[in-house]
Amino acid sequence: MPEVLITLAILAIICSFALFSGQQSVNNNYLTTSTEQLAADIRNLQFQALENNTTQTCQLKLAETYYQLLTNNVVIKTQPLPQTLKLSNNNGTLPLTLSFDAKNLTNNTPYIITITDNTSNKSQHIILAKTTHRIRISNESNPTYKSEEN
């Protein structure tokens, strides 16, 4: 009988490690998927602004736990983030509204948008270049603009 209890105790310990590892994988997946989705939504807004050759009609409003896509100040999508994730940006203020100016690219402002997993403190960054607003995703701990992005 003691052998069965010891075996069960060992199995319980192994299962607890597996559950912890599984939850970390889920949280990492949330972080990656949410970052890629936000980057895709930003690209979509840029495309709309370029396609319509408009100024400041396509906007992205960032809050800490969600973001909204707007066209002509009308919300077309509200995307909540999983509870473990939080949005921030390099100028430290939220909510933040990004606008894309297709007519005068020098009006575009560079941003680094960060999505952080509160449970593991892992972050991914969406970097928007100044003039072109080229988008790239970075896993660096201290992301910076590349020379062509300034």
C-alpha cells in the first residue's frame, strides 16, 4: 500500500510540472498571436490610408487591455487582449491614437508598441518606422529603431 501512495505522489508532482509548462505555452501563444494580430491590423489600416490616399482617416486607438480600429472616427473593430497581456508604448501614454498620413509621410510619428505577458514578463514589440511606418516585430529586451527607420 505505501508503494501506491509513493507512486501517486510522484505522479502528482510530474503532473504539476506538466500543467505549469502547459500554461506557459498557452501564455506564450497568446503573446505571439496577439502581437501578430495587432501588427496585421496596423498594416491593414496603413493599406486603407494608402488605398484611399487619405490623411488621418485610419486610426488605431490603444488602451491597456484592448485596441480599436477606426475609419473616419467610426469604430470598425474592438479587439480585447487576453487577461494576461498588457499594451504599452514608448512615449508612456495610453490611450494612444496612431494616424497614418498617406499624403505627407513626414507627418507620421515613429512608435514602439509593446505587448507584455504579466505572468512571465516576456514582451514583444511592434516597431513603426518614422517616415515609411514600416512595421516589424521584435523580441529584443530593449528594441531600437534601425538607422533606416529614423
